[in-house]
Amino acid sequence: MLAGLVSCMTLLGTATSAIALDSFDKIEVHSAFGVKEYRNVKVMGMTDKGVKIVHDGGIAVVPADALPQSWNAKNVPPEATKPSSGKPDEGTDAADTVVKPAAVLKQFDPRCLVFIKTDKGSGSGFIATVNGKSYVYTNAHVICGGPGGFTSKLVSVKTGTGRTIPIPYRLELSAVYDPSAPHGLEDMARFPVALKDDEVAYEFADENAVPEMGGRVTAFGNSLGGDVLTKLEGQILATGIDRIEVSCEIVPGNSGGPVVDEKNRVVGISTYADIAEKRDIWTSGTRFGQVRRFALRPEKVTKWRPITYLALIDGLKQLTAFDRDTLSLAAACFVNPKPNRGGFDVPTVQKGNYVVRQIIVDGSTSTLGAVIAGGIARVNQRLGAGKSTISIAGVTPVFAQFFADVAAASESQSNSVSTTDRAPFLKQFIPQLLQERLDVHEEFVRQSARFR
């Protein structure tokens, strides 16, 4: 996202239902970004986003399960929420919602396959019964996206026969993470689903079984997001502790779909393709010089981290804002004093794929972007009022204060991102986001040396 530029250098819904307007001394909301505490809480109403409250800090919308169990029992339908047990338990191996299991699938059935759409793209999923409960399984990246394209909305979940599955109130992300195994088991998500009496579901291959190399498999999914079920046949080329390599020609859109064996058991979830960077005499003419395709083994995920959908989307928005703020900081490296020292000149020049002025204007709605845009406006207002050229001694402290304020805000934001607790899939991106910020931050500080 930043390469071109750097190289040149509370949801509030409308109340929709009547509920008990009780008061509470304190409530806590657990999310991917930690625990947020609200004091002197008074319930104002229910919205389509959650419970609207007023508290010491203002107004907010919180998940219903943040309120006491006794309040939920009186006001919220059992299917909509459940009492929170506190901080998400990374050792949980099943969803809290009990769902009647479906009959095990013995042959292809489009009712078991799922199309998933977000505002950032399309992917696949499938329905499986595990430990007596039925879930929709998919990749975490299908639901969450990634740097430069984190999801801000889950648009729809539909089966291969067109039945709409409600957007989940609560879902789970894999809590299994191995930093030495890129594209590992952290890239998996699931949520409980209620099925009709006549509906069926996949089952997983045995956890301790080793997928047979050379065994025939089929990958089902929404290839290239065409909203049609595709059937890609192939075989298992290699097996690993947490994944298999397949010859099925999976492409974007297949992510999250099932890879099944000849007994219709799920042996993998289509996840990623790898194009070998090293091509030499050893790989020339072999499959290792071509695209390699991998599927994660879902039965190997033994720990799940529950999170509400609203908390997940809120966390993704914060990461998106941090990424966007880094771009604003990069643009701020190119502001210069006006010829008469009457303030900053924000150029309309293009750096890489970006126009400096537009980046600063568009970024003013984000946390750091607001500090930058607001700081430039204050400097210009203070220094631009004079009709004559201001001395260097007079403007230097004003410019220096701008750089100091922005640098401090950047450091504070980076510290917050680096210390907040997250599910492994999101946590793996933090070093990348922080390194990009550090590179730009250091350049910004170097630019400030002119005004010391």
C-alpha cells in the first residue's frame, strides 16, 4: 500500500425495540483489542448493532452479552446472545451455542457448501458436524481480509442451493499459532449454524490419520468468486503436520472451501497458493517451479477463540485506520514551509500512486490523520494571519511543535497496536504494520530536524 509513496520518500444505531432501561455501576466489553470498561451505565435502548448505553464517557453501543445475565434473560431472545463468561478462552474447543447436528454427508450435496461475501471479496465455506455440533467452516482471511484490505462488513453467507444463513452474532477464530509455519492453522474460522431436519453435513478425517499421498481428492468452492459451485479434482501430492499439498487447481475464491477424499470426508480447507521464487536448474521442468497449492487440515485446530461479530469488525476497522494513518504520516513528510513562512505548503504533487494533498485531506477522519490535518490547519492559521514575512526565529518553534505533536501521536498509536491482545490470525500482521509505521515515522522525524 505504501510502496509508491514511501519509496519517493462507536457504532450508533437507531433504537428498534423496547427493553428494560436499567442502570449498572460498571460493565466490561471483551474484544479482539482487549477489555474496555464503562462506568455508571444506563441502558437507553436496543439497536440492530447491539445495546445503546450512556456512560461516564458519553454514548456507546455494546454487545448484549456485556450486560449481566439477569438483564439478558429478561430482554434478549436466547438465540440472539448468551451471557459472557469473561475474556475469550483460547483453550475452548467448541462453540458455546449448542446446535443440533446434521446427518453425515455421504455424497456431494450443494446444501453443505457455502458462498461467503464481504465488502472486500468472495470466498467459500462448508458445513461440518464436529463434536455433536454443526458449524460453517472457512478461512479466517475470507472473513477478515488482510493488510491493505481488512474487511469492514460481512455481506452474506449462502449455501450452494441459495439458502441464506444469518450473519453470525458470535464466531470463533483459530487460537493455534506457530510463527515458524507461515500460512498455518491460525487462518481458520467457524461459527455455529442451525440446520433443518433433512440437511446433511461433512465430517472430518480422523485427527490421527495421515492423508495418503497419491490419494484422490476433490476441492469444491466458489472459484474466482463467480457464485457458482466448482468441482476441482486432483490428488494429494504431499502431507504435513497441519496441511496437505494438492494438485486441484484451486484459485482465489476457493479459499475456505472443502477438499474431500473419496469417502467424502474433509481432509483439508483450500487456503493458499505458493509460486516458487527460486527457479534454477534444480526446479526447472519440475512441479516445484510451478504454482503449488495447499489446504489446511481443519481437524488439527484444537483451540478456538470466541469473539462477537461486532467486536471483530471493530477490531478490523482499527487496524484499517492504523494502516491508513501510516499513509497519512508518509504524506506529511512532504509538507514544506511556504515561501513567506506563513505556514505549511501541502503540495499537490504525486508521489508514487498518491497525491500528497489528497492523502492528507482524505486521512483526516482517522486518528493520526486528524492530528496531522488539524496540526497543519493550526500552523497555517497562526502564521498566515500576518501580512509580512515572519522571521525564521519566529516560525521555527511553531513548525517544531507540529512535528513533535504528530510524532508523539504516532508513537502512542503504535504502542497501543503492539500491546493489544488479538486472535493469532490478526496478531500475525502486527509486526508488518508496525515495521511500515516505524520506517515512515523515522523519515518523518528526520524531516523535523529542519525546525529544531
